[in-house]
Amino acid sequence: MGPLLHTTLLVFTTGLGLFSAAVSASECLLHLGFNDEPIPPYIERSVPSAGPRGTAFALVDLAAHQIGCQIFWQAMPPLRVLHDTAQGEMDGALFYSWTSERARHLVYPMLNGQLDPRRRLATLNYVLYRRHGSDVRWNGIQLTPQGCAVGYNEGWSIVDYLKQFNMTAHSGKGAEQLLKLLAKGRLCAYATLEEAGDAAIAAQAGQFDKLSPPLLRKDYYLLFNPGFYQANQPVVEALWDHIGTLREAQNTSESK
């Protein structure tokens, strides 16, 4: 956790932490799954002996602490995170954007029947990367050459957008695998979150180019199993509220 985030979160611990007794009179344990593909600074590369690292974990851990809850984190592939949460094997899933398919099986923070972005974890851009020197172009509407294969991380929602723009989508296990395919010319571009892509190509200077404009911008949330939400609605709503308040406080401090 960076110094600014650490300072900002601590400032709000005392005031918001008073809510914990009202939310739960008994021990509160939350089992949350996450995909450990790095998205710095939100999700950093995992070190097994150190546990999950990143500002998304710090934010949720502090929000949970303030309402008297403890979190057990479990790393797993992205589709399994969603599957296990939908099936009730996990209580929640960290850092997923909205899709209609996910919304049929999982619960997002809502307000008056609409998705509530104030209680998001973050807002990020999806962008395209190409092999350095290639003739691949993206103008915000069309990718050229048309019909070339675009890689994406398996289980990530960008696949729907790629198909919407008639791009040939090719799934992969993560940035390392997909960048190798891109370098070999088996893909013409790689679509991923900007923070994840920038971190992945940083050690390969001069080999890849980031294209502009971004593909799209999306909000990311902590999702919950519907049964768990129904049985623990005050806890989940309070957790989302604290996440939103802490995130807004952090953003306010960064803008000063």
C-alpha cells in the first residue's frame, strides 16, 4: 500500500469504525475470491508467503475492519472466482466490472434499482497493445487490418466489446502468454487494462506500443453471492458504503 493511500485510509478509521457494533453482533467472516493477474497498484503480483498485495485489498480490508469483519482471501482463475461465488462456495468476488451475465448470478452495489458507481473500487481503461513497428491501427471505431486476432485475458469482460466491434477475439491465460503470442505475430493486438498492460510491457522496453484512444472505460466492484447478500444484507451494504467513502477520501486527497 502506498504512503498516500495508507495515510488517507487511517484518517477515516476512527470515524467510520464506530459503525461496526451496529452491523454485526457476532463474529463476521467474509470469504472473498480474486484473480491474481497483476493490475498495479490495485492487485500486485502475489508473493505466497506475504498474502495478497495491492490497494484494492487494502481498501476492502480496512472497510471490513471498520464494520467488525475479517476477510479470508483466495486466489484463483478469473472464471472460477465468478463460478464459485455464484455457487456460494465463496461469499464475494473482488474487482469485477458489470456485465449482464454476471448481474444475473451475482449482486452489485445498487441505488434505486441502478448500479451505484459511488461504491466502486476503481475506474480503469481498457487499451490495445501492438508489436512495435507493426501497421496495426485503432481509431476508436475500427481496428486495421480488419479480421486480425486480438488477444484478451480469459474471463475478462473485454471480450464482449471486441465481438461488438467484429474483432477476432483470442483468449489466453494472462499477459505473459499473450504478449509472447503478440511478439511472434500470432496476434495483431492485445486488449487489457491499461495498468496491467503497462506493467507487463515495462520489462520489455521497445518491444510493444500502446495504442490510443482507449477501447472503453469501466468501473470495478466487489460482488457478492445472492444468498449471502440476502442473509447478510446490512453487513454487505455497510461494507460497500465504507468502500465508497474511503475511495472518495483517497481521491480527494490525491487531487489536492
